[in-house]
Amino acid sequence: MSFKDEFDEDLGDGIEVPVPVSKTPAGKTPTAGGSNIALYFTSTIGPGEKKQKLTVNDGNAVSDIKRTIGNIFGLNPADFHLSSGGVTMDDGSSLNNYSVSNGDEVLLIPASTAGYE
């Protein structure tokens, strides 16, 4: 018996190869359309000032943006509000309801400071 004969076996045609499934999440579409803008989010909550640049769609709800920013800064979205130009943003509104444009700064302010309890 040769080496080739020893390992020569018919594996058959019944082998099914699984189709790979993507683990990339499906993109979330903005709630009210809009355009992408780059904003600087600044947090003075806790020790030291932290700043993060983020590109967001201005058609997204403020609450969705707060959830993302909360994850970045390690904060609970219920503990802060977003403010731009001295105006505190309402969670139920979309970002394009406020006068923010590319390169603007948005502040994270503690909920108690914003007058909401």
C-alpha cells in the first residue's frame, strides 16, 4: 500500500459550506434626513475638560446624539444636556432645529445646572 492509497478516500459531494454572516450592524437612517456635520463636544462634567470631535447627521434626534456622546464620555445621558449658543437642546427635537453648523462647539452641561430636575 502506498502513501497515496492510504489517505485517498472519497469525501463525497454532500458537504455544505456555511455562508458567512456579516457582524457589521445595519446602518441607522436619520429620523428626519439632514446632512453630516462635524461638531466639537466639550464636557466639563467631572475632573478636567474633555473635548471630542464627532461627525453627526443633523437630522438625528438630540436624544440619540446624547446616547452616543454619553458612551464616549462614560456618562449617563439622563445626567446631562446638550447646549449650543446658550440654548439647551430638547431631547425630543432633532439637531437641525438648532443653529449648529460645521465646526461648532456643543457643551455637555449637568442636568441640574440646566434647570431641569
